[in-house]
Amino acid sequence: MASMPHEINGETRDTLTGLADQAQARGTITRWQRDWPDKTISCPMHAMLITLGRIDTLNVAFGESAGDGALVEVAQRIKHFASDELESSSAWIAARMGGGSFLLIARQECSRERWQWLAEALADAIAMPIANPEGGASLRLWPRLALMRVTDNDNADSVLDRLSEVAARMRDSNRRRIDWSAGAVARSGRSNQQLEADLLAAIDRDEIEILFQPQFALDDDTLIGAEALARWEHPLIGRIGAGTLFQIAERADHVAHLSRHIAKRALEQALEWPDHLRLSLNITPVDLAADNFAIDFARMAERVGFSLGRITLEIIEQVLLADLDRVSRVLDQLKLFGIRIALDDFGAGFCNFRYLKVLPIDCLKLDRTMLDGVLDDERDLAVFRAILAMAEALDLKVLVEGVENADQRDLARKEGCQSYQGFLRAEPMSAPDFLKLAGS
């Protein structure tokens, strides 16, 4: 698992995971504190150190390549979680500190209760099964998270020292999976059971907000549609993104209820769109486990009045882990209705290329991490081009996620991608704002 940092645009990265390395993390803490404009108050920062149990056992049992792959997958989950759950106005950095240790630091105003809740949600996300590249049983890692609020008396060294002390204490006691450097664990004010009840009430009161991430054609930069995303503004915890929403729903055994609610509300709001715009919806393992999902979904869309031929359903690799044959049958049924299928987050972690051969997939959505380094690193660009060549050979369209600057967009266009989404053109927006964009 040895890896050395490499430098891109003056920033050093861990070569295995693509995250920042320890030196960049230290430098970022120092720079944030130094450049904070309001000297009358301290720079608001919260940090968490994530350490993985069982990584050494995994290396012995499955080999170092499996261990390295698992670390790459954990890195992607941390990045995706931070992108989804941290406020869009805040700055954050995710770094690999070495071995199975990762650091996440956010520069934002955040209550102790919310930072604790974020840690609990991230721990759940990391503990989800990871595909085994060698086949066989999926892999699991068990994280412990050390938390702290950075004070005026802290610098980069003391931040890492304090977090490391907490991590060592948890490892020796073998009890808590989350603890604070200041001592007692914060109380979120909501037990898991109460949070699950809050979610069901929020669905019934239509408090789950549907946002739309615009998607654009690369050849002429015109709007072609949007991906529907869910957000929940909890009155005590604050904003909860779609990934964590479904974790809560899974504990309450209401994933299908939540998924159907989001799909129905998105379809209803998209009725006002111009006819040429497509709607992309995410579907879950629970959805595809139901033999009648395709028919039920088609009937719902028809009752709403939204054309099935304008719908793309997005699946992620975790959907495919349980029963590939069943998933294939359900997707075949959906295709009969004219619905398109996209494989989401392609390139994040492991991907079994057999999926591309046996499933009726129309489009690959390249994970935002696939753009990291492509402008500066020949190896990253070579991987990017290899994936595009494979997609072309299989007659698959390619949409690139996470496009943040014109250079990335221009490269994706030059290399043959068809469409993109990202903050370069638009952040996720409300239904009325998207309608304005569509009419502009």
C-alpha cells in the first residue's frame, strides 16, 4: 500500500487515492487560519480523522491489490459525501494521511451536534460493502472517527496531534467508533429511531426538496436536461443530502417509499419543461429487487403524464452487487418502455466490465474524480482516453460529471464525450429556477 505524493499545480496528492496528502492538508489548515479576513473571530474549522479497522487483515486475506482498491473506494466515498453533505459555500479538503487513515476538514460554521451527525453518517457510508475485484464475497471495513473543533490555540501540528490521540484512545478501548478530542460525545438531539420517524413525517408533509442538476451538450453547450436530486432540511441537524437520506430510509425499511416519492415529485415538476429536455432519476437496489418495478414505474410516469422516452434511470455499481441476473431482467423490461439506462459514478472504485457486456446500458456517467489530473497528468489522461475508447466500441454515450472549469469542458469535448454537468455552468437548483434556465 505504499504510495508517494506527486505534485499537480503546486498541490501534492497521494498517488493511490488521488486525495491530498498530509503536507497539503497541513498547508491548507495554515493558509485558512492565516488568510481568514475577520481577525476578531477565529477561522471556523471542524476536522475528523477516519481510521480503518481490518485493513491489514484484508491485505492478508485477499492480497494488497484488494486492500489498495478498498482504500481507493473509501477515498471516493469520503469525497462524494463531503460534496453532497457539506454546505456549497464552505471550503473543505479530504486527505489521506497514510495507511488506512484519512482526514476531512471543513471551513464552515457548524454546530457540534451537526459535525457529530455528519461523522455518524460518513461512518455508515464507509462501512457499506465494497466490491471484491477478485470476485467472491464483498469487502467491509470498519471506520473509527476522531472529531474536533479547531480553536485559536491550534495549528496544523496540534490539530493532527489531538486527532491522533483520540484515535489511539478509541483503538485501545475498542468501544466507541466516534469520539471528540474534548472528551464526551456530543448528542445529536435525535436518536436513529427518531430520525427515521422524522423522515417519514417529512415525506408525508412533502418536505423533501427536489433539486435539478442541469446537463449540457458538449458540442454546442445547449441545455439537454437535468438530474433530479433530493435534499432534506432537517430542523435540528440541518441539510441532509440524498445519500444519507437513503441510509436513514434503509434503517427504517422505507427505501422504496422514499425513492417513489422523489421520482413522482420530480416527474410532476418536470411536466412544465420543454419537450426536448430529459429527466434523469436515480434508482436503488431496493427498486430493482422488485420484480414488478418496471411496470409500476412506467404506470406512475404515465399517470403523471411525463413521456417515458424522455426518462433516464441511473444505477450505481452497488445496485449490481446482489443479483446481476435479476437486475438485467428488470433493466430489459424498462428498456421495452423506451427508458434509457445510465451507469452512474463510473470510474469511482471498482467496476466490473462484465456489466457493460451483459446489461442494456445506454450511457456512462463518468465520476467527477475521472477529471482529476487529466489536464496535467499524462497517466490520468491515458486512463480517461481508454475509457472513452471502450465506450465508443460499445456504442455508449458518455456524460462527464463535476466539470468545474472551461479547460475541463474543452478537453471532454475534444476527447469525444457527448454531455456534461457541473458547477461550470450551474449548481443544483430549484424547479422554478431550472424552468427559468430552460426558457432563457
